Amino acid sequence: MKAAPMSRVFPIALNTFREAVRDRVLYNLVAFAVLMSGAAILVGQISVGIEKLVVINLGLTAVSLFGVVISIFIGIGLVSKEIDKRTLYTLLSRPVRRWEFVVGKFLGLVGTLVLNTFFMAIGVFGALLYVAHHFAKPDAWVLVALYFIILQFVIVTGLALLFSSFSSPLMSAVFAFSLFIVGAFAEDLRGFARMTKGITRWIATGAAYLVPNFSALNVITPVAHGQPVSGQLILYNTAYALIYATMTICGAVLIFERRNLK
Amino acid sequence: MLAIEILGLEKTYNVGFWGKTPKHALRPLHLNVEEGEIFGFLGPNGAGKTTTLKLLMGLVFPTSGTARILGMELDDPRMKAQIGFLPEQPYFYDYLTARELLEYYAQLSGVAAKERSRKADEVLAKVGLPNVAGLQLRKFSKGMLQRVGIAQAILHDPKLLFFDEPMSGLDPLGRRDVRDLMEQLKHEGKTVFFSTHILPDAEALCDRVAVIHDGELKGVGAVADLTSGVRGKVEIIWSGRIIPPAFKGLGADCHVTGDTVRAIVSEECQDAALDALRNAHLRLISLSPVRNSLEAYYVSKLQPGKAAAEVRP
Ligand SMILES: Nc1ncnc2c1ncn2[C@@H]1O[C@H](COP(=O)(O)OP(=O)(O)OP(=O)(O)O)[C@@H](O)[C@H]1O
Ligand SMILES: [Mg+2]
């Protein structure tokens, strides 16, 4: 019975994925496909040289919003739903540690989102091909933008999980969504903080850095204009998202480890 | 080795608007369960049975006290691989089929990959659900879910089983199946700790029982001892409505119900009573010693004032 934790985390993740698929989460792809083809056809008719710009902008923004909504609405229920429905009773009476459960659920949802994004990416590139008739080299940067969007999902899922470990589903959704909006202006917040003085400056700076930096993860506009993304930013964002998400998961685990199930 | 060793487990919930009112769901409980026995945990609604099981399963944490299961700490995964738990009113992932659920749980319990589907089919057959393995659990009735609950508890061939009201929601045949199953588990050398309200079941199955009320342990004992106490009286039942006059002199306590008469007499008067029946040409139906029922013990523990009252099964 000295099996590695991964031998429990992985099946839990897989089951979370299976749940999402059976709960028809991937149906959002249908809406996305309709949106993308509609946009492509419409933009194709205008044809004034900005088709690609519009398709990339619209496509990536939609990918991001669809995914964030899924991250939040499933993320807040990942653990709390299992507590409410008492499906955890027969799970935690097995050789599964609580942290393994939380990490498994988290990875399962992230996996679902990656797959979902993969299909959406096909849609975006399909629309791109439709309006431009061929791919150009800078289109490869769209892949980087998509990667950053996935990093956003990783952080948002972590936040939803963290909030839901101590507050109601509705409040958790509100908190997570607010942080997503505020985080989009993280760079501006950091700028404001620098303008204040004294103790306020310490607090404001602390708060500004605590907010997840979604603005650094958003390269949709430059990519839509065919501008490259620096390798340094890719590295920095990857490390940032992983560290941020790990911290939220650690927080959620710390709370959940002490919790009395109802 | 003791299967379960409960060392002063206590659980107090803080209830009320401000969370200031203490609710003693379980007072410090000390209890040992031996390996290989069937142990019944009895008590009225709200007594603290489920609370005890949840504490033992690590689902809630004790206010004070500890317990050891199979000699190990409550959070030890090695111990959890060797136990099975049926919760009260079990509920499962309703998007899975019964077989998928059991295969998933088997995997988490460390059952080898090639064994899983065989084990799943085996336990489903054991609990009387051989034909619904491919049905989604959302389509299961209450009793069917209870059976799945039992199946998942015995799935990985655990040494020690915890059942919270195993008979609840089951039809008469289902109850009999579960009784047989528990006997079979004992036969295989396993330990079963279960809570129940059904005293005849406990009487038939258990080696020992504990009675708990208001979170407090009221008594523990071997069922054989609790029920064997022949109180020097016998019960005689015969057909008809006639009570031979001789019975008056024997100090018999007679009741006529329908077409039978039931009389309780002391052991010394047994022969005289039978002679009286023979002389009156009455047909004897049964003669049996009056035993203490488990129910009488249970009632005496819950209502000490009524201890003397005789309760018939
Ligand atoms: N989460 C909780 N918060 C407050 N009180 C609780 C909580 N859980 C249980 N209790 C209280 O603890 C007491 C014992 O409950 P428990 O569920 O252990 O009873 P039980 O013996 O299993 O009863 P039943 O036979 O009805 O299942 C009850 O009075 C109940 O109200
Ligand atoms: Mg109960």
C-alpha cells in the first residue's frame, strides 16, 4: 500500500474530466463555433484589410471569456458540491488524502479547460484561414496568446477553488469574477500604488501585487497586430501562473484539511 | 489486536445564531471492538451513532479524544485500505454507472487494474444488483443506492467494515440478504461494526452491542449474556379459549388472544400446568423459557425507570 500519491490524484482528475464531459460542459463549443463562423462570414464580407485583426481579437477574447466562465462556475463547485452531496464520504474513507482530492479535482478541471481551448483554437484558426485564405508566420503568436489564456484559467480555477473553500458558491463566484476583472488592470493598479505615499503606499502596493496579474497574461492586442511576444515574458508568465495557482491550491488545501464535513 | 479502540472520542458542535450554544453530539466515548466480532451500535434517533462513525472515518474531527483502527491512526492510508464504510443514506456520483463507480473506487483503494472489473461485477451480484451495472446512478432507487453503498464498502475485500444503518431503505428480501452477507463476512474472519434501530436484527447478528443515548454510552454487553437470563419462568401456549381451573392455583398469568391462550408460570409449576392441560384435553402449541429480549435490555438502558417492565419481542 505504498502507492504514490499520483496513483490517486490522476484517477480523481480523470473522473473530474468525465463529470465535466457528461455534464455537457463541452457543449459551450457549439456556441463558440456558431460565434466564430458568424463572425468570419460577416468580417469576410467587409474585407477592408482588417479581417485578421478582428478575427484574432474577437476569437481570443471569446476563448478567454468562455473559459473563465467555465473555470469559475465549475471551480466553485469542485469541492463544495462533493461536500454538499456527501459523495466525499465514500471517497475519503478510502486511502485518499484530502490534499490529493483537491489537487486531483483542480487538475481535472484544468485538463478539461485545456481540451476545450484546443477545440476553440481550431475554430479560431479555421476562421483565420477562411478570411485570409492562408496562414502567415506571425499567426504562430496566436498560439502563445492561447497559452497565456490557459495560464489565466489555471489561476482563475485556483481562485474559485480557494474562495469556495470558505464561502458560499455565489459569493465565491462573485469574488473570483471580480478578481478576474480587477486583475485585468493589475499593471495600472501597480502604477497607482507607486503614486501614493507613506503607509498607504505599502498597503496599496501589497494589494496591487496580491491581485493576479491578468494584464501581463493578455497579449491579444499585440498578437492581433502581428507583433511577437518575448521569450522572457513567456518564461515569466509561466512561472508566475504556476506559483500563483500553487499558492491558491495550498490555501484551499489548508482550509479543507481542517474542515468538518457536514 | 483490537479492531477498533475508541479512546474518549468527543464531539461538540457549536450551534445557535452566534454559535455559542454547545451541542454535545458525542460525550467522551470509550469503546473497544475485538477482531472478528459483529458489533451492534444501538441508540435512538439523534443519539450520536452517525457522529461516532464520521469521527472514526475522519470526516469530522473530534473536539477531544482519539481512536485507533486496526492499531493505526485515523488518517493512516494503510488503515483506510483495509476498511470499508457504508454511510447513512449513501449518495454517489450520479453521472457514473454502477460499474464505473465501483471500478473508480477500486482503483482508489489500490485494487490491481486487471482485478477491478471482475471485483465490481462480483460485489454487484453479491448485493443483488447483477443487471444494472451499466445504469447511471441517477436512475437508482433509494434501496438500490443502499445496495451500491454496501457493494462499494466490501469491494476491496476489507478486514473491517463500518455500516451506518445497513438495512435502511431495503425491502424484506434485501434485509435478509444483508443479514446473510454480514454473517458471511464474520465467517470470513472480518469485523463488522454497524449502527441500527432494528433490534431483532442486532439480536440475531451481533456478538456484542453498545447502547448510546444523547451522546452518552449507556451500556455494552455480549448479546448472549443479555438475552440468556432465563428468569425462572416458562411460557405455555395452547389452542382454544379455555383456561383450566387448576391454573388459578399455580399463580399463572393468562391471556386469551383469538384462538390461543398464553400463560406464564414459574418453572416449578411447569409439570402441574402441563398435567392440567392434558386432563382438560387441550392441545399444547408451545412451551418455552421466558428470555430477556435485547429490546428489554435496550429499553432498560434508555429508560432506567421502566427497567422492570417486561417487553415481549
Ligand atoms: N453538523 C452538526 N451540527 C450541529 N449538530 C449536529 C451536527 N451533526 C449532528 N448534530 C447533532 O448531533 C446529535 C447526534 O446526531 P447523529 O447524526 O450522530 O445521530 P444518530 O444517532 O446517527 O441518529 P439517527 O438514528 O437519526 O441517524 C443530534 O442531536 C444532531 O442534531
Ligand atoms: Mg445516524
